[in-house]
Amino acid sequence: MQTRVHPLRMLRKKTPNPFSFLSLHTLHICRVQSYFSFFCDQAKRTQIRFSSAALGGETTVSSTAATSMTNTNPEVPLSEEELERKKKKEEKAKEKEMKRLKAAQKAEAAKLKAQQGPSISKASKKKTVRADASEENPEDYIDPETASGDKKKLSQQMAKQFSPVAVEKSWYAWWEQSGFFEANSSSSKPPFTIVLPPPNVTGALHIGHALTAAIQDTIIRWRRMSGYNTLWVPGMDHAGIATQVVVEKKIMRERKMTRHDVGREKFVEEVWKWKEEYGGTILKQLRRLGASLDWSRECFTMDEKRSNAVTEAFVRLYKEGLIYRDLRLVNWDCVLRTAISDIEVDYVDIKEKTPLKVPGYKNMVEFGVLTSFAYPLEENLGEIVVATTRVETMLGDTAIAVHPEDPRYTHLHGKFACHPFNGRKLPIICDSILVDPKFGTGAVKITPAHDPNDFEVGKRHKLEFINIFTDDGKINSNGGLGFVGLPRFEARVAVTEALKSKGLYKGEEKNEMRLGVCSRSNDVVEPMIKPQWYVNCNGIAKEALDAVMDENNKKIDIIPKQYAAEWKRWLENIRDWCISRQLWWGHRVPAWYVTLEDDKLKELGAYKDHWVVARDEKEAEGEAKRGGLIILKISRLFIQLLFLKLDMTF
């Protein structure tokens, strides 16, 4: 069998010798000779170059040779595989030709560059830059001084490092001086107004203020650029309790005097001085933040406009029946000598007997102790044992409550116990709401003027409300001669010893409790009955509730929706808001007490119907004279208001 081998297939193999195929036994000699003659002829035509080595050298054949060989030898047809290889070789040849052309272009470009001059290395360039930098003037990078209110003068060269102080300096003063943030009351543009929540004058801005200011500034600038007549109102809150406490501490530290030693008028003057000296910190911080506030409308909650707005709001709400005066239980701070709100009370959980430091007391005061003692019963019926964590409040007890279905005390229904220190008769009353017959002895002492639960019992059973404490937390004349003038926690020890001496003390045990502490003074809060001014919240709460929950007339959407349930829970259980404080720094309640000539009791506040609410004393006298009564004296109430309303209509 004869085997045909195409010359190109032979040449593809990188053999040591291009003529090694002669050793193949299957080739016919004459056929080899014809192929060899063919090969030599093609080599001359296509300039085939053989390796310089006679043996072992590689052979290189151009694609044109392969083409010529194929075309000039019609006797040998190509297979599909060989045609594919031929196609690939042609493509590679084109690629090589393109590379050769690019190389030639690069060589030409290098030649031209060499003719233009010697090249500079990167290292040389860096040295040149450093040399230039050493010759720079540092003052070219510093902004020149700019007069306050003028447009900022910039340096000749941009600084290489960012410095916030240098960049931000002088810009805000120019913005403010140019009136860029001021609203135009005569503008025809649509209005857009935001009120900055007034921060307390006592402190400095923190990250929460910065976040709020940044969000509001973004909104107000966006609206300003959108063509609105924008107004962002700045202001500060006088912070009644906080400011008074700060100034009181300052006076005590510098002069060793209390505000009562200084006097009301002098103390208020000191507060104003302190406000002017330290109150500007917040305003500077807001400017440093770049807040685009309209400073021409800056407000302070104690300035004349805001004070007039508060008085006007109080008078209107009083006449509408939304503000009223009532005798109720409040959270009383004996250090600050004022009522405080529920949110100003922090609670401490006490698991067992725990000594704590209380302001105004040298010795530690024990809490978490349940003291048991007995009240002797009338008609020789024995005694009834009660327990309390505040044994000093027994001086103001006006009743003892038992459960109506407790068989232990059925025989005592309607009977009386006798107070061991003042002889006061204490009725035995039945109350299924307060008393749990399974807890303790099943009998509960009732002090309506000093306990929230007892206060409600006192109203249900029409008991006497007896306050035994002065405003600074000492026992008053209602507490009995043996205890008058004692601070409340010293009275606790004295009452315990007195009960022991009478054989009525039954022992003590540890008791878990929650102790209310004022967040501002750290004083232990004393529930105390006091006449205060309140806002009736029932109608207001219903309107706010319907605005969210009424599907037929919804005005507000709360996002996320699950918080609508919290809104409902809060407003359905809302209590009337106590808006009065016994402070010297703040808005005075615009109320006068009228003492009539025929009044039997001449004390301030003795008659509930003698109060007159008016904008000033002249108006108050006019209101009082309308009844045709003879006025003996009209007195202004020295009680401060919480900030009712900030009227931002200018």
C-alpha cells in the first residue's frame, strides 16, 4: 500500500532534518524524488530559509509558499482539515504583519523624539517639582483677613490640605450681613416656614441638635432654591427649672447664699445677667453649623412678645374653660420647692433594705423597709395592725381601709381607731378597689394628702385631706407638737421610736419598692397635695385621637402604622396637664386673688371663687368689680407657668 504525504504536512513537523522523511519505508523512491524536485522549485520562488545548521535546524516556510505549493500541484487535493489549517495560518500572517507595522511606527516616533532632544526621567521631574516647591511662598496659601460682614477674601493658591476653620471662616458673617436667609413679608412667592425647636439656654448643643438642624437646614435650603419665600425661625427656651437651679448653685458657690436670702427681684436680675453672659453659646454654635436661620426674627421664650403671647393664650384658654385651678396630688421636690412633671421623675428599683444619700441630710436614709405598727381601737376592741414604707406619713392618716368581705374585720365596719399622737379619730372604711385581703394584714392606712392611691380613696369616701409637710419637707403643725420642724426622714426615725415607746411598734422587714427621684435635684419625690393650675386634656385628646383613628375623617397618618396603637394608648389614658410651677424664673400666672371686705378668712387662696384671670392688674380689678362687691385687696399670684404657646406669627 502506498502512502501519500503532502510536502506541507511534512514541513509542519519540526524534525531535526527536513529530509528525514527518506527513511520512511512506505515511500516509493521515485515518488520521493518527484516531491523533492517540487520542493526545491518552490523554495527558490518563495525564499524558504533553512536553519544554518545542516542537521537539527528548524525550517521556516512562509504562508505564500504554502499557497503556491497548493495551487501549483493540482494533483494533490486538500482535505477539510488542511483547508482549516491553511485559513488559520493566513490569519496569523495578517496579525504578524500588523504587529510589524506598529513596531515600525514606534521606531519612527522614537527617532523623531531623539532628534528633538534628550528625554527627562521621572526621578528628574520629581526633583524639579521639589525644587519649585521650596521656592513657593507659604503666604500664597493663606486666606487674607476679612472684615466681619465682608465677602471672604481667598488665597492666591488653593491650600494643599483641607482646614474646616480656614475654609468656613468669614463666610457666615457675610451671608448674614447680606440678608440671604431673611424672609420678605411682602413677597408674592409661596411661603414656607419652619420653627427651630428652641434649645435650653442653660447648655450647649449636642449631636441631637446638630442632626435636627442639619435636616431642617436641608429642607429650608431646598425650598429656598425652589422659589419659596422661606422662613426658619431661631430661638432659645428659658428652661425654667434648669436655669434656676444653675444660678442657685452659682450664688451658693460664690456667696454662700440661697435664692431666698437674695430675694425674688434680685435673684431674677441675677438670672438675666447669667443668660446674657452664657446664653450666647448656643447661638454661636448654630452659626458654626452654617444653619440658614433668619436671625432678624430671633426669639427668646421670655422676651416681651413671647411673654405677651403666653399671657394672651392663658386668658383665652381660661375663659374657654380649658384651664382651671384645683387641689390635687403632685410630685413635689422639697429641694427645688416646686411641683415637677411625671417625666421629670426617675424611678430606682430597690430589692431590700438600702441606705441612700438624700440631698440636705448628713446621714444615709434607709429605703426598702416595711414597718408594721398598731392603731388602738375605740370601745376596747383591741388594735388593728397596718404596714407602710413611709412610717412618717402616719401623722397625716385619716382612715383605715379593709376589704368588705374580709371576715377578720367584719365586726369593725363603721368603727374608729384612735391616732396615738394627736387623738384624731380614724374611721374603719370598706374599699374593695384598694385593699387586697391576702396581702399583709389586710388592713391599709389611708393618707389622702400624701399617696396617689390614698388620694383616690379619700375622694371616694370623702375623707379629710391633711398635709403634714412644709414646702421644704419638714413636719408642719398638722403633724403634732412632738414632731414639728423635723425634716421628713428624721421624723421617720422619731415616729418609729415614739411607736416603740407606746408599745405599738410591731417590727420591720425588707420590701421591694420603686423610689421616685427628681431627675434635676436627686431629691426623693414627695407626693403632696397642692393647689395648681391644670389644662383640661379630655377634649383635646379626643380631637387628636380622631385625627388618626377616625377612618371617615382621618387627618394624620402615623408612619410606621404600628405606632398608631401607641398614640391611641397614650391619648385614651391621658390626664389633665399641670402647667404651674413654684419657681421665680419663668412666666407668672396671670391670676389675681381678690380679698373682699366681708371675707371671714383673709388668707391668700382661702376661697376658690375669689380668683380672677386677666391680662394685667387693671383688667383684673375691672373683672372683680363687676360683681358689685367691695374689694379690700387684690394680690398677684407668685406662681410660674410652663411655656404654653409660642406665637410665631410676625
